Amino acid sequence: METNKTINIAGMTCSSCERLITKAVESEGGKVNSISATSGKAVVDYPDGALERIKTVIAASGYS
């Protein structure tokens, strides 16, 4: 079962940041439905149990 969540992400400033975060989310089995550097938010679908891993890879990519 997949869950949908809006995640606040500090430090995004451009479309390159959005692409990097999208790849990080996808590496953990998630899917980015929408992402905005302007608002600092991403709407993500993810499998059960993957949210903490997704947050970890986002942080490891330099965002919080």
C-alpha cells in the first residue's frame, strides 16, 4: 500500500535541486507527484515503511 505525504524541504533553490531530490526519493521506491523549490515542498507517494528512508536520503543529499 502506498501513502501520500507533503514533505517540507529546506534548502531547495532551483530546478536542479528539485531533480536531485526527485532522484533521491525514487531511489527509495517513492514517487514525487509535485515538487517546488519556491515553496520548499514535495508531495510524495511512498510504500509503507519508506518515509524515514526517504527523509534520510533527502538529508544525505544536503537538504533538511
